[in-house]
Amino acid sequence: MLEIQRIRNEKEAVIEGLKKRHFDARPIVDELIEVDASWRSKKGELESIAAQMNQISKQIGILFREGKTEEANAAKAQTGELKAQETTLKAEVETLEATITGLMYQLPNVPNELVKAGKSEEDNEILEEVGSQRTYDFTPVPHWDLADKYNLIDFELGVKVTGAGFPIYRGKGAKLQRALINFFLEEAENAGYEEFIPPHVVNEASGYGTGQLPDKEGQMYHITEDDLYLIPTAEVPLTNIYRDVMLPDGDFSIKLTGYTPCFRREAGSYGKDVRGLNRLHQFDKVEIVRIEHPDNTDAALEEMINHVKGLLQKLGLHYRVLRLCGGDTGFAAAMTYDFEVFSAAQEKWLEVSSVSRFDTFQSSRLKLRFKNADKKTQLCHTLNGSALALPRIMAAILENNQTEDGIEIPEVLRKYTGFDSIS
């Protein structure tokens, strides 16, 4: 959530910044400014009434002690009138606060100055490409055929048990999936991240805290009876560990990681691009989360980007890095870098990670703050990234490491799988 002070002080800059997303913020911002002015005015009246009541209360005691009963009773009557005004004003202030909050939740984060304007993924910037496309002396096949041939993933059985988008991993497919999880977690631990096993469902406050709620695109699974949500990523429970937290000083750099299944409805997804592991309703992911002093955000982001690059390089995958344009950047992010691996069998790039900085957007909602050197309260910055999301990594490993006789396992995973190849 943007800070109201920023909207008051940088109104035109906020409106111009959100144009990078092709988002016309002016109507909402204008209404916010107007409602905020009313709220501050009513708040001032409330404080004035409270001061008057406090002063009169002191006078009443003095008047009674001096035997001025009539004047004391008149003062008490005046206090009653002020209390009635106070009750009315409190209701008005609460209504205005709710209106402000509702309007604020409609505004996405302002893109970083490095983010270019753009409407969709076609406008994203390709910053780097590492490796080269593999060539074959046979015709490569997509991962869903390999999974079927070697009995690694059963998509039809997943449909039977649950529905489309819920595959069942089995045998060496399950072991390879577990090997990837263990590899990613061990790499995160080596990079200084503390591992957590968080809940897989969260309450409404947690959803609002990280910006998944209100769920404008209907992507979250909602357990209506208990008013809980299945997590779309470990980012949500991990970051919310620090909701309503005041860090005692500015000397902090908090690094968290966790493996969880993730649940997304993927409403509106259909066609060839969702075949196999390309787009699922349930998938596994190892997430890395950072809570940083604002002065360290740039360095933390660079560290996270290099961490993901290192994982892809150790897996021997041909990848590229993109900086998303304004129109393709997520609602809560100020800037996002996507990582894609190339699938020679599908002849397309597959997104396997997003690393984002949110600056104060999440911490403003979370009330995640620290005391700076002057002992003044300041909002922390938050960042997170996939390190890594497993479905398309699994797809890329199967497709890019296939031979005529089977599938070679990347060397870095062999100590976790216990086997070198699948045949």
C-alpha cells in the first residue's frame, strides 16, 4: 500500500509513475486527497473536543470544592453535549478511515525509475542470456511425453483424484522433485537464509499484508467456512511473520526461506501453453524473502538475482533475465526480474523465477517498521523471489537433458536423487 504522506506530497509524481502500468490513478488519487483532507479536519475537531472535555473536567472538580454547585452542574451539562459531539465525530472519522483504506487498496505500487512503460510481456527488457540452445541428433519430445514414457508424472491420475492442474509425481519423478527441493533449500541455507516451514493456509490479514488481497483476479483458493486462504506462495506466510513488528534499530538484514506447495486457481488459463507442467493449480516452490533497511535494498536485490543465476548455472540450464515493463509488473512490486529457461522440445522460453522489490508497499500494510538512528519510526523494505519454482524447472531438466536412451540427471542433483539417469 502506498503511503498517504507520499500521495499528499508527491501527488503528480505518483500519478505519472503509475502511468507506466497504463493505470489512470488520477480519479482515485483526487478522491483520496479530498477524503484525507476531510479526515484530518474531523480528526482535528475530535482532538479539540477531547482537550475541551479534559479542561472542563478539571474545572468541575474545582467548582464543586469551592461550593459553586450551579456552575459545576452547568459545566457537567456542557461535557455531556461535547460527548455527544465526540460520538458523532468518531463515527465520521471511522467512516472516512475506511474509505481511505478502500481507495488505497486500489492503487498498485509505483514502478521503480528503471522500469520502462509497457503494456504486456512483449514490452519486457531482455537484460542477459546465458548459455546456448542445445542441439539434438534426434527429435526431442516435450516433458509430458517423457513423463509418460518413464513413468515419472501421471497427469491423468491427478485429474481422477482431484482435477486438471494437480499432477501426481511417482517413482524417480517424485525423487527428482524432492532432490530439487533439497538442493534449493541447501543453497539458500548456504547463502544465509533461515529455513521455515510455514502454514499452507493464511488468514485474511496476512493476505492483505502482502498484497494478495483484495484478490482482483480471483486467483486464490478461499476456504469460506473458516475464512482462510490457501497460499499462492510462501512469500505470504513468511513475510507476515513480521506483521505488526517494530525492529528496535536499523542494524538488520533478515533473510528467510521456505519450501511449500503453492495453490493458484489460474483463472482464465487454457490452451497449449498450460499443457503438462507449464501451468498448474498446485505446485512446489522454494521462496526466498528479505526484510531490509531501505539503504540496503539495491544490494539485497542484486544478491537475490545472483543467487537465482547461480542455481540455474549449477543445473546447467540455458536461461535469460528480463526486467518487466510497468504493465507486466505485479500489483505490489516496484520492480521485477523474471528468469526464463529455454525448452528446446517446446521451442519456447519458460518462466521459472521472479525476483521483486516492494520497497515500503508491503511494510506499509504490514506495519513492519524499525527505529532509525534518530529513534524515529521508519518503514522497512521487503523483497522476495522464487529460488526456484519447480514445475518448469522439472520440465526443462527432463526436456533439455533427454537422450535417445533416457534422461541424464544434472550432476549437482545426483547426491540427492541417488541415481545418475532415468531410463
